[in-house]
Amino acid sequence: MSQFWNPLVHKLKPYVPGEQPKVSNLIKLNTNENPYQPSPKAVKAIKTVADSGLQLYPDPESSALKNALADYYGVQSKQVFVGNGSDEVLAHIFKALFNNSAPILFPDISYSFYPVYSGLFELDYTMVPLTEQFTIDVNDYNQTNGGIIFPNPNAPSGILMPLSNIELMAKNNPDSVLVIDEAYIDFGGETAINLVDQYPNLLVTQTFSKSRALAGIRVGFAIGHCELIEGLERVKNSFNSYPMDKMATEGAIAALHDKDYFAQTRQNIITSREKLTADLQHLDFQVLPSSANFVFARHKQRDAAELAQALREKAIIVRHFKQERIDQFLRITIGTDQQCQALVDALREILR
């Protein structure tokens, strides 16, 4: 029935998410999910909301969650925007804040939703090549643009850009919005939220899906200058005035307050990442320096696609990208210590 499509739909190349297998008993290390359960306090809050009040609409402003985030990060609530996962927040950013008079800029190896949103909102874009070391060179972004966006740490590389470079990029591009997508920042970096009061063109996004282990309830947010937030609110209220349901709101607030559980599980993942990195290097993998909850690695002699298939045959799933420059890398999510050990044992057997 494609004759009924809007002409734009024919040109879209939709985002392809990581595989969600329908079979059980797999070690699933392909979608950067947290291997630990959410905060027990978050689970309790979700269950409490589910027991009563769902017949009523949630607060369209999500004021309680905005206030909790503002307190946590030391900003004003009017500087906070929340949405149904950070992907929805990013979609509103592309629509509200990026200027179509010049191409928006993002790395050539980065989150693959950026070109999808560019196509959806009919924005020109330029993919700026990473260096040979897979890092972002700030000077490469000193060009006319309608906005800049990239993850920090970057994905799928896991490499972290220091705050000093982010600050320099904000200074060098005062007339366009700089968006730092911090989906993985809690696993090894310092948030750029600390810079938003100094730079009105800087916007930072984060998610509860990774470090807070709440991927199943879809909570994302952005923090920046109040004028940027107002632009996002205008788009949001022209699209869906109730994006945050009650269970997501209360679960996120409870997770934010449970600092001890967050610190514990976060450190568990960091420790497991360092051990997995060492184990992979011992198996003759090159592993890029990661500040995320995954590692990006290539074997010095064996083909990545073949390794991914061999692991699948052993009921272990990792992510292989066919993209140029990285087609010999595997992105491996950090699982529990037991899952990581099973991966290493399987690779040792495959490589033998």
C-alpha cells in the first residue's frame, strides 16, 4: 500500500536496533543493557503506582521528576526536559534546535540514529571522520554548521572526550547548538552538565536505560539553558503532551534517590570492564580504551564476522557492525562476571 505513503517515507532509512532474540538461555551482550536489576526502591515505586491511580492521566509537566533531576545535578527545574527515553528527547532536539540552513555535524562512526533523524526531519548533515585512533578532533568541527551532536563516551567506540575539549567546541561554535549525548557517561566520565550555565548553546542528554538499569520503562532527559528547554517543550507539546507515564516517573525518581545501589552496580560494571579488557588483550585482541558499559575490540588475526557467528553458535550474542572502518570490530556489552567469563572461555576455545 506504499502508494498512500507521504513521499518522504520512501526516502527514509529507519534505525535498526540491536537484536532482541526470542529464544532463552542466551548470554546477551549485544545491546548495552545493564546486567543487574534496577534499584529495589525503583521496583517498589513502580509496583506501588501500578496498584492504584492508572485510570488517571499523569502530570503532563512531569514536575516531580524534573525537580528531582534539578536537585541531583544542581540546576533549576526550568533547565530540565524529560521524555520517553533519550531517543525521543533526541528527536525533539533535531526538530526544535537544529538549523536547516547549514548541515548538522556528527562523527562518521557514532550513534546510527543521528542520520535517521536527519532524514526524518529533512536536515542536511555532514559526517566528520574520526581520527585514525577513533577519537574526535575538535578542530574538525570549526566549520559552518546548523548544530553539532555526538555521544560522550562515543558509541560504538567507548572513547571519552575530556570536558576541556567539549568546552572548546562550545566556545568555537557560539551560534549553533552543541548536544552532548551522555548515555554512557556514568561508567567513566564527568558530565558536561557542569558547563551548561556557562554556555547557553550547550545541551546535555542522558538516559535511565544504562547506568540506572531502567531500559524497560523508557526515561530520558536533557539539561541546558532554559531557552533551549523551552524550544523542546514547544515541540513536545505539539507532539505528545503526556510522554511520561506514572510508573516511569516514580521509578526514575526512586532510582535517582538510591545513590548507594547506583554506586555499587556502576562500580561492578567498571571493574568487570577492566578485567574483560585485560582478558581480551591476552587473547590477542586490540581493545579501544572504553569509558562505557561495553568494549570495542578486534582480533589481530581473526575475522570479526566469523567470530560473532562462532560465539552465536555457543549461545553468546555480541554486536558486529558492517560499517566501513569498523567491520573488524566487535562491540561487547559488559555483563556479570559470570557472563564475561563465559565469553572469554568461548573465545579461547574458538581461537584455539
